[in-house]
Amino acid sequence: MDLIIPGHGLILWQLSGLLLIGLWVYTLFDCLRSEFVDPNQKLIWVIVIIFVPFLGPLMYLGMSKKGKAKRSFQPDFNRFSSDKFNKK
């Protein structure tokens, strides 16, 4: 009967593995989207995230804020406006 209904330990291992894969994917995408001060930092962080399975993503989340360039969000809401829509 144990083959049909897995024990609590197996479910715990599967959930922790799923959590680890999710953390790995999140940090990898965040690293690839981010701009760094030094162009080689992105390559170094991608290598660390990929080849150091558990500690790599945790190191990235803890230490990468210093090397990232500041993002400036300046939306241009008037880019779709035209004179025919703005007439009063």
C-alpha cells in the first residue's frame, strides 16, 4: 500500500525540490533581466546560479543588490496621444 500512497517524507522532499527549482528559475530570470554596473558581473552571477545549485541563488539574492545599476522608471504616457484625440 505504500507504493500507492506516498509517505509524508516523500511529499516533503518533492515540495522542497519544487521550491528549489522555483527559486533557481526566479533568480536566473532576475539576473538575466537586470543591468549590472560591471558587464562581467552578469556572466559571473549566471555561472554561480547554474553551477552552485542551492547556495548560488541564495548568494545572488543576498549579495547582488550592490552591483546592480539603479532602474529608472520614467513612463511616457503621451506617446500614443495624437491631436485628433486631444481636441476639446
